[in-house]
Amino acid sequence: MTLHTHLILVSAQPIPNLTPMLDDRLRPKKVIMLVSADMHERSLALENIYKPRGISVERHTIADPWDANRISDQVLDILDQYPEGGIALNATGGTKLMSIAAYEAFRSDNRPVYYIHPEQDRLIWLSPRQPPVDLAGRLKIDDYLIAYGASSVERPKDTGVPEALRQLTQRLLTDIDRYAAELGTLNYLAYQANNPQLTSHIDAGPLSKLQLWELLELFEAAGLCKINGHSLTFANEDARFITNGGWLELHTYATCLNLKKSLGIQDVACNIIINRQPAGRSVVKNEIDIGLIKANRLHLIECKTKQFEQGAEVLYKLDSLRDLMGGLQGRAMLVSFNQLDKTSRARAKELNIKLCCQAELKNLQHHLQIWLNNER
């Protein structure tokens, strides 16, 4: 069956209207959108993804998404333009009445209709009956975020994590009990080095503990800083960032890269900046420590090394960003060097945010595997 045109019902959950278009077996030459007034911005976001892939777009406005008869007549008028066939309906989006009305119009004209399973990433043929199609996992982070309203996405070029840094972060977590207290001091020294010389002073008193000097030597061996007596100078601003807690983000990112092939991760990036510009407003920036796509679902990971007073604030921020940019299928995880209090852990459970804290970091890869493989 050759289907050059797909008719879609634009809704707040855009991914089912995107994944079939990225599969080479199903990609159409043209997409016809049925768009209600409140879905105009979402339709523009989808268009910005379709057109660079050579898919033309035709938009039809739905005056009333709850007027089934009028929608059905509108769809039948569209079908009259395709007497030879070659058009299919994606019945996944829109209001329920939009979906039913469009479905009935296609059925009455003996045209094919499919539905995208929201969790199994599978195309199910409703008419005519055919075997389901497991969709190819081609969705990338940039497309996912743009589909949910990002005007642009900034992400560093993927250069991996150097072996010296991998060895450093692994050593820190292997000996987490030994270095836990002094890592907070190291964070402070890196914070204090926010000056043109990128230098901070190591006090001769309480700061000069054996474990601290061991830590400093580990970071120096990794090429991040230089020790000169009681002066600590960082190689560059990136090195200061890594020392000031960024090492945990790097370790988590490196672990995700290790799992990419075995777990079927489609895309992974760190230090992602999402630019959004709501109509008539200035640009809003959101940052994601680590984002990855698996099974065409967005997974967000926030990494924290500092002791935060209100763990709930971090959780609410992560929950809000997941809902905003991840949709109903988005998932979130907090990786924390410190333990959360009992109240915050209960809050994380309520918000369905996975936690990996303190001693659990020694087995971060195991915790990530369980989380990423459990798609419910």
C-alpha cells in the first residue's frame, strides 16, 4: 500500500504525529493537518520538523473541534481531492470527537486508518486489518523539544567524555565515603575561583585535611587544575565548572553513553539549553543537565552535588520541565550526591521522579538500566 499523504489531527501530544513521518517505510510526501484554534502553535512546530525533511504541509482549520458533523463533512471534502487513494488517517490526535468524525469519514470512503500506541511506539492499523508496525526509533532530542514548543535547542557537540575524566569520576564515586565531606570544600574552592585568574586560596587550617589534598591531586592529575603551595588555579572555565560539581553530570552522561547501544537509546546530550518564545513574549530559557530519547520518549536527568535546603524545589522544577517539554510520556530522574530528607523523598515518589542519591551512586549504571528499561 503506497500512502503519499497522511491526514493528522493536531493535539497537545505531538509525538504520535511525528514518529510515523520519521520512519522511512511510512514517510509521506505530504501531510494534511486538521487544526483547531488552540493548536495553531503546535501545528507550526510540527511543520518546522516536516518541511526540512521534504514533507509538504497543508493546513485546514477546524472551526469547532466538538462539531462532529461539520468535521466529517470537512474530511469528506478533502478525500474528494484524492479519488485514486494514497491517503491515510492518523486517528491518534485531536479531541475524541475529531478522531471519531475523521475515522467515520475515512471508513465510509474505504480509506486506511491507523493509530499510534502511546506506550509501545507501534502503529496499529484500524482499517483495513493489517499486522501492526513497530516504528523505527529515529526521533532525536532536538525534534522532540521543537515539537513541544521550543523555538530552538542549543547542545554542545558530542565529543564524549575523555578517559581521564571518566577515571576521575569513577574514583570519586568508588571512594564516596572517604571523599564525601571534602567534595563540598572543593566545590567551595571552585566557586571562590570566579575571578580572571581562576584562582582560589587553600587555608592552612581546617581546609588542609589529608582527604582534601588527595582530592586536589586527583583533579590535578586529570588536568583540571594546578596546585602551587596553597593556591589552586583552574585550567579554564570548563575545568572550574567540572570541579564545582559538574563532575557528577559528566559521570552520569558518560554512563548514559555506555548504555546507549545496549539499551537502544536513540539520542543523548548534556548541557541542553531550550529556548522558548511564547507569542508576544520574550525568549524563555530552560536548561537540562542530561536529556535522552528512548522508545521515542524524553527522559530528563538533573544532577546535583550541592546540599540544597529545599529538595522539593528541585523536584518541582524537574516535574514542571518534564510536563512542559516531555508531555504525558516524559520521564524524570534526580541524581544527587547528597541524600534527600524523608519529606522530599516522599514528594519525589508522588511526582513519579526516580531518585539515585549518595551511596546509590556507586551503582548508578544499574539504577539507570532499571529506570530506562521500565517504560511504565
